[in-house]
Amino acid sequence: MSWVKKEIGYIKDSFSQIINGIILFLLASSGLGCAIGLRFLGFNGTIISFVSIVVEIVSLVIAYLYLRRFFVVKEEQEQKPKKKIK
């Protein structure tokens, strides 16, 4: 029973990481979702391709900015000067 509590604790600690992963997955697959939706609505292949590529490019730029912000925060935390006690 204690290992279950331990695992739930790990999940609670990494909940923000799980949300980040879900957001990145949705951004990465948004072009495919757009293409499927447009095909379901009956648009032709040229419109589907153009709109899906535009949506995918926009989502990749957003994902890049999101990841860049994430890594900048991590690097700043690692580079904090440690005060030495004399």
C-alpha cells in the first residue's frame, strides 16, 4: 500500500510536466486534427493541405516558443550563484 502512495506522490509532483506534455502533443497533432476535420466537412484536398500546413506551422512556432521559455527558466535556476559561507 505504501508504494501506491509513493507513486501517487510522484504523479502529483510531476503534474505540471504531464500538462506540458499534453499541451505539446496537442500542438504537434493540431495539423492532423485540422485535416481530418476539414475532410469530414467535405473540403477538397488543396484547401485541406493548405490550411493544415498553415495550422501546423503556427503550432510548431508556438511549441518552439513554449519550449524555449521552459529551457530558459531551467537554465536560470541552474546558473544561480551559490553563496559560500566563510
